[in-house]
Amino acid sequence: MSCSTQNDQQVQIKKPDWLRVKLPIGEEYKHVRNLVDTHKLHTICESGNCPNMGECWGAGTATFMILGNICTRSCGFCAVATGRPDPVDWDEPQRVAEAIHLMKVKHAVITSVDRDELKDGGSIIWQNTIRAVKALNPETTLETLIPDFKANKENIQRIIDAAPEVVSHNIETTEKLTRQVRVQAKYHQSLETLKILKAGGMRTKSGIMLGLGEEKDDVVKTIKDLAECKVDVITIGQYLQPSKKHLQVQRFIHPDEFAEYREIGYNLGIDYVESGPLVRSSYHSEKHVIPGFGRNKWLSEKAN
């Protein structure tokens, strides 16, 4: 089943019970919540309505978005606005570093919109942000969820030189659905970006959304493609439609199927496979920085 346009009348599929989440609670969550409100800080956790916000904030993890909130690409799944972005804000790296310091974040995830109109793709601001965060927060581990930079080696090298603990680039969907789901993106360009990062010595990560009409064999092929690129961490989660203007959910994947993909990923040599209905790119990301953590846990489960 292919992805449909959102202009025609939709038949909404009822969400299954396994997609229910607990309300955010806990003192650490309340502390971060108060800081965010008081200082008017911006996190993608809130703007993306992430179902795991309470759990992540409670664990001292937060995700920030840089380079504005207008993207040059128009992916059918994404709630971020498309258009002409504002000029680059060269003071942003220091503000992000200060926000992380103020929130006492133990593990930070930084992501951004695509800035295809810039010659450097935004990679200079990316590099400056990573370095500013590390300088002010030397104890904070860092994951960068970057665009593909059109697989430009010079731009990707700036990320490598700044040396975050994890560099993530999401392939998002299967090769067959890429043109429908990620309109201006290219499947093999994403794989090439991940290869360049790995060749540069980075711990790499990528994510896949399910429920857009993909076939099971194509999901397995995508996992194999990522394994061949020596990606260290894979996240696999359920796509949820942000609004009626976005691609419609074609199917809600059962937790047992997610468990099967997790098993396939580990058997292919992936170091950490996070696979489940509520999994998002940043879910448990504080654990993704630790080599062997996921694989050892899986091996222990199999032994028992």
C-alpha cells in the first residue's frame, strides 16, 4: 500500500493500546520543566510532542534544534515548516551551550533543519555548536542528529573534527518509499553520509519509521544496508501522523514485529538496536554512547 496524499478524505486507523504512554512525573522532570518554562528554552521534545519526553527529561536527556525552525525540504512526515529560512544566527552555538549548562543536562541531543540554501549546509554552525557545548559542559555527552549535507565530505568533516560522542543521520524509511516520504532526499546519499562518518571514526546511528506502507522484506533490507555501512546504533519506531496535512498512517506495527526487527539487527552485528512502537531517534540515547551496552544486554537476555 502506497502513501496517500492528505487532500482527500482519510479513514483514520484507531491507535492500539500499546501506543499509550504514562504522564510525565518525577522530580527531575519537574525541575527541567520549570527551567524550560522560566527561561523560555526551546527543545524539540516539546515542539515535536514526543511521547517519551517525561522519561527522557527524568533521565537528564534533552534534544535541541539549531539553525532555525524553517526547513528547505518538505518531507511528508515532518511537522517542521518548509520555506525560506531566516539568516544564520552566529550567536546560537553559545546560547545552546548555556541552555544545556542551565538545565544541567547529562546527555544532550542536537538536531537541525536542512539548510540546502547554504554553501556549507549549516555545517559551520554545527561545528561551532558542538565545540561550544563541549567547552561549557565537559561532563555532558553529546549526540548530533545531522542532515545528509548532500554527502558533501568537506561539510561532514566539520562534524567529525568536532568529535561528538555519537553522530546520527536518519534514513527514515525504506528505499522504495524514499521518494514519497523524503521528497528531496536520496536513500543512497544517506548511506554515503553514514559511510563517510564511519570512515572518520565516528560512532554512527540511524533511524527508521514504520507504518507508512513499507513491506517487511524492505525493512529487513534497510537494516541490512545500515549494517553494511557499519552503523553502530539503529532506532526503529512507529510513525505517527502529526496533522491531517501529513502522510497518513497505513498500519500500526505490533510490538512482536518490532521485537523481530530488533533480533534481526543484532544478528547482523549492529551494536545497539532500539526497536518498539514508541521509539524515537533520541529515545534512550544516553545509553547509545556506550559501546557494547545494547549488544551485551541482548546476549544476556538470550542466555537467560
